[in-house]
Amino acid sequence: MKRMCVLLLAMSLLLSGCSTEWVESIVKPPRKVEIGGQTVTVDRHLKENQLTAEDFVLDPETGRISCQARKALTGIDVSSHQGEIDWSAVAADGVDFAILRIAARGYTEGKLLPDQMFERNYAAAMEQGLDVGVYIFSQAISEEEAVEEADYVLSLLQGRELQMPIVFDWEQMDNVEARTDAVDSETVTDAALAFCRRVEEAGYESTVYCNGMVGYLRYDLARMQDLDLWYAEYGSWPDFAYEFRIWQYSHTGTVNGIFGNVDLNLYFPPETYE
């Protein structure tokens, strides 16, 4: 009965000339997210994450999560921190893709450096038939530095093939003084857009990496709604308000051929959203 009354109220408001958006705000109050000591109102104009906790299953033996609602590929992201990797063992352990760190900018002096294991990782992962993408750990403090990072990545790639995107991985540094501490939301968003535009002009796909803190509080996602997101949340399911392409669900995963912990991810191909 209560639901019927709400529907009748909504219909009467629409017939009286009230906007659909205003009516929706009464029938369905906007979602609020508490993060970093702040309350964020979810933007209804952006594509929402339709996945729920019931869509995911954890394998307690492997620590890996699978999605029951949509097609999802299993992948890892690695850097020189993982040392030498046995990529044949990785491929045999059910890994479909790998996103490799290609470069990083220092968080103090801002120097750009290549990842020392990228060349080896790229050649070996491609040889094993994995889908490969790359990311740069960014500490850009301006749009110009983001373009510089994109050009640096492209110079290291030298036109080589990628099946996965080039990722702009701008992160907040915790418990240290970093050159990015005072960068505002507008600048960070400008940087992400400029980076992605540059790599797309070169013929590659782009994606932006974020966790909840950066996604809700640092990026202006309304300006970035045409960009794919790689979202990091370590838990049983991704409770993020907005649609994303990749979910990084663990930083303590185990994969044959890799010594120590490794990040685990699920990739949702574009057709799964159609």
C-alpha cells in the first residue's frame, strides 16, 4: 500500500508539471557515501554500478573471486616489485591478462623512470598469449606533466601491440610528504583527461585507476564519464557507486610463478554492459 501511494504521488507530481529529476529525488532519495570523514552524494547522471554482493563468489582455496552475473576475465598487475616472474606458470594458473607497470614518477622530486622489469615482462607475457596492458604510477601535479607522462609511456612502448589499456594510475601518498599533496580536484581531473586523450590519439585504449578516496574525493567523475575506470577495493565485492571496467580486489593474491603477493583483478569486457 505504501509503495502504491508513493507511485500515485509521483504520477500526480509529473502530471502537475514537476521535473522527472525532482520527482525522482522524492521517490528515490540520492545515495550518500561516507568516505574519508566526508559525505558524498552520488551523481545520478553517471552510469551506476549494477553489481551486487550476490554476484561474486570467493574460492577459499585460491583466494580468487569470480563473477556470476557477467563475463569477467582474471588478471594480475605487476611491477619490478615482483622480481623475475615465470610467465609460463602464470598462464597455466588461470590468468587471462596482465597489466604491467611501464614507468613511474617519483613522489618527491618528480623524476620519470622506466620499470626495470617491463621489457622482460612484456616479452614473456605476450609469448604466453596473455592479454597485456600497461600502467604508469603518476604523481603529476599539472596537465602538462600528465601529457609528459603519456609521451614517456608512448616512447617506451615504441608502437608495440597492447590488448589491454594504458592506465593513468595517479595515487595519493599516505604518511609521507608528496609533491601531489596540495593538488586540487580540478587539476587532477585535468591531468587524467589529458593523459587519456594523448594515448588515445596514439591509437591505444585508456583507463584511469582509482580507489574510493581518489574516485569520490579527488576526481570530478562527471567530467570523466567517458573514461573507463579501474577501481580498487579489497573485499568480497566492489561497493562503488559508478560503473567501472576493471576491479582490483586483492593486493595479497598468490599466483604460480610469482614469489610473494600480487594484485588480483577482474576485467569486465565492454559487451558485458550492453
